[in-house]
Amino acid sequence: MRRLVQGVVLGLLVLGLGAALVGGAPIKIGICKIVEHPALDAVERGTIAALAAAGYREGKEVEYLWASAQGDPNNATPIAQNFRSQGVSVVVAISTPMALAAAEVFKGTDTAIVFSAVTDPVAAALVASATDPSGNGNVTGVSDLIDVASDLKLLRELSPSIKRVGIVYNPGEANSDRLTRNAEAAAPGLGLVIIKAVADSTANVAMAAQSLVGRVDAIYVTTDNTVVSAIDAVVAAANEAKIPFLMADPTSLKFGPAIATGFDYYRHGEITGGVVAQILGGKKPNQIPVTYQTGAQVQLNLDAAGKIGLTFPQTVIDQASAIYYGGTLWERE
Amino acid sequence: MVALLMHAAEQGLVYGIAALGVFISYRILRFPDLTVDGSFVTGAAIASSLVVLQGLDPVVALAVAFAVGSLAGVLTGLLNTRLGITDLLAGVLSMIMLYSINLRIMGRPNISLLRAETITRSITALFAPLGSAAVLVFLAGIVLFIKLVLDFFFKTEVGLALRATGDNEAMITAQGVNTKTMKVAGLALSNGLVALSGGLVAHYSGFADVGMGIGTIVTGLAAVILGGSLIRSRRVGWMTASVLLGSLIYRIAVMFALRYGYVIGFQASDLKLVTSLLVIVALVVPALRDRFVRRPKPC
């Protein structure tokens, strides 16, 4: 056993030395995410695509170390420690727990932490301020805070009879918790009332959604990973009650909500890659303010609207960047 | 590599406290207690919210975390002994209740300790001459202290009654010991330790997350059983040592899976697979050695 360990260690040393001698050793970038998830995977792909476009190609100029906590926040710290021991120059931390663990492990070092898909970096104490980057230390990144008020306004435009909006959410998710609070804060100004239904796991989404039938005029779901994973259950409840369902995730449109808004997470990754490229180009994280993604899309599902007898008003159709009709997504030219 | 092993050792120790808690319920009381998945987070929630929101001293916050964790154990104990709910269901009910309670304590699903005075920061400042080893030395001290106190406790009259409650309930009832009280007390101690571990993990990692307790029972049991198969002894001192050894091996396995998993062709999504494979190796290698290597017989 000891021989084997010695052999492996020696082999790794030789490999490492070899790589260093070939010259122009690639810059190491650690990319970590909390869990395997379509949106977070898209962030990863977008990040490396943007870096490649900026001249940092995988295997040439940069080398990636990949890690996933596989849904367990306890894996976040060892992942960051492993990145540190391997001497990465930049850490791309996707989701709040990964960003917090990386910021703690790399505290006081020169290694840059670029967070991504973090809804509220100021509340998470990752950065001191959203707009003023000085005082951030070695941390900056990209936030996916969506404009909840504009989503609620969209529901209001759909029909003046919409007064009560039901939100299915998991209070255990930092992003979802924050957005639901934002919705509650924005609702009175728009003449709306928010009714919450809690689903603490994917198994409970169906029951939570069913509990809203007959009590609300529309259903709204934010970027809630738990609920998104069980979106069919929410669609079924909305169809049963014949009420519109707005989902703040455009990739979910084909699963049956009448409206989908929000960000393309591949684009979110591209923005993240752009921030990493700036850092590799010599900028310090405390010179780069947090980027809040803008340009939320509005997409309409006419098939779903047909099932609940909903006709979209022209003002809503004008905002749409794409429609789903006859089982196909049609994008506006 | 040395730094990584040190980190793995730190985690082995800090999660080892939770494993000692699981050891008390599972091995000593023979009570499969799922409360720990909730009380681990309760400890983290208390230890971080008291420091961040109330500005309390980290040591005080951790002591409160231990106390509140014990209350969670008392709750499960009472559900089981007074209301007659079976052990597994009593634990499950407490665990589910604690999810909501933990969210109440924290006020949100995730508390950041990045800008707070955590125990790890105090220790690093206090034992500055030790450099990067300060946290490891501190954790080793705490864990050794807890281990020795437990070893001593299990040899006292109350401790022996507790062990007997798990071993032979009829016998110890005949001796005039109230086994119901014993179970409640044992679960309180167990969940207190689990909560303390959760609090320390939060301070060590720099955040508390409401999802961090999922799997505490699984990794705790892994440490108890792994350690128990490596050190087979009925003596309490060796048993608690074996639990800590099991926890160390588990965390080293996680670290090796992270560091070398991709070197041998695994990808990021294989982390849990590689971790478990390494634990299997740790379990099987000593057994194989016993079977195949003929050792000189002691005279």
C-alpha cells in the first residue's frame, strides 16, 4: 500500500514537473457549483465559452478544475480547500454556498473569487456594496436577481381581474426566499395580494400547488430550484384552476406555464466568463463592481394559454421575445 | 498535499463530534435517531445567528448551540418514551419540525459569517505562533477533551446505567433505573454534541445553510461503523477513539476523491461515488489483510 501511494505521488510529481517544463503552463481556474442542475450547468458552459472567445482556451491558455458539491453544502469547504492547494488563480463559484465557502477559504489571499448565480451578494456579505467595488477584497461576480415587480406587473396586464397571486416556493433556498420577500414588498403597490404555498422538497410541490387552487387568480414561481424540478405539478394545478401560471425561468416554457420570464443562464455564464477574463487581463476584483444581469425575456406559451382559455392582450404580446405554439418555440426575428 | 491532509483532519475532528453524538444514540442506546439531521443545522443556526445578529461571543454562542441541540434530543426522547411513538418516527418528526424551527432561528436560509468574529478567527489570532496549524491544534484539543469526558462519564454510575439501557433494558429496569429518563438524557447528550458540531462547522466554513444537515445521520453512521470495524473493542475508550478514526477516514476519503478523482478518470459529478468507493477500500483492506496475511502467532 505504501509503495503504491509513493508510486502515485511520484508519478504525479513527474507529470506536474513535465507540464511545467513544456512551458507556458496554463492558468488554473477552479469552477464549482452546488449541484448538477440545468441552469447551473448552462452557467458553466457559458463561462468557458466566453473565456474561449476572449482568448483563454481550455487546455491551452487555461486549465479547468471542475467540482460539484452534489447538493451537500458540507462539500463546499473541502472543494475550495482543494482548489487552494492546487494553486488556482481564479475560482468561479456558482451559487451562494459555494461562493461563501470559497470566500472564507481564500480570505486574505490574492486569488480572485468570481461568484455566479448568486441572488443577493450583499446580504451574503460577499461584497460590501452592490455598486461600489472598493472594499470587496478578492471577491466580485454576477448576480441573477430578477425584477420580481416587473413580473407581477405583467400578470396585472394579463387581466385586471387578477388580484391574488399564489407563489409556490421553498423557504430553504436563499434565492427563492429573497425573491418571495421582494414580491411581497412590491405587491401592494400594484394592487396585488401574495398568497404563499411552501414546498420544502420536490415531493411536496404538488400538494403546495394544489393548496392554491380556488384561492388565487394566478400562480407565480421565481427561480426556485426545488419548484422548477417539479414544475409539472404546478402546471397541473394551474390548468385545473384555469388560471395563468408565470414562471421566472425561460427554459421551462415548454413544460406548460402560460408565461416564462427571466434570464438565459447560458448568457449569465457568458457574463461571468467576461468578468473572469477582465481579472485574467490584470484587473483586481475590487475594481469590478457586481454585475446584475439585465434584459429579462418574456416568452408566451400559446398551447398552455389555450388549455385555460386565456387570450394574451396585445401589450403583453408586444413584449414577448418568443412564443411556443404547436409544440415549437418561435423566436422573434 | 500536507495542507489538504490537515484540512481533512480538521473536518474529521469537527464532524467527529457529530459522529460521537450518533455513536451515543446508535451504539450505546440502540436508538436509531434521525433527529440529528435537524439538530446539526440547529447548532449551526444558533451559533451563527447569535454571533451575527446578537453580537455574542463565539464561545457563548457555541455553548447555547449545545444546549438547544440537547432540547431537540429531549423532544425526540419524550415523543418516544412518553407518547409511545416508535424511535424512528419520533426522530423523523423532530427532524421535520426542526427544519421549520431552524428557518425561524436563522430568519433566512443562509447566514454568512464572512464578516463576523468566528471561533476559527479568534483561535487563529489567539494562537498566531502556530500559524496554519492553529485551527487543527485547537480542534484536536476540543475533541480530545470531549472524548475523555465521555469516556469518564460512561464509567460513572449514570453512564453505566445509560449503557445498560441500550444493552439490556429489562435487566437495568430490575435494578431500579428509570430507562425512560435514561433514553431522554442520552438523546439530549447525543443531539447536544451534534449541534455543537454543526455550530463549529458553520464557524469553520464561514456560513450556515439550512440544507447542511441532510445526511448527518448517514455520515455519522458511516464513521461509527467504519471505525468500529477497524478497531474492534468493547472498551469505551477504544470505541470513542474508533468513531473519531472513522470520521477522519471518511473526510480524508472526501478530500482524496476531490483531489485525485479526476486524475484517475472520474468527473466532478462522481464525487459521492468515489468517496464511497474509498470508504469501501478502507473497510475491506484490513479485512483482506486479516484473511490473507499469515501473521506470526504471539507466543
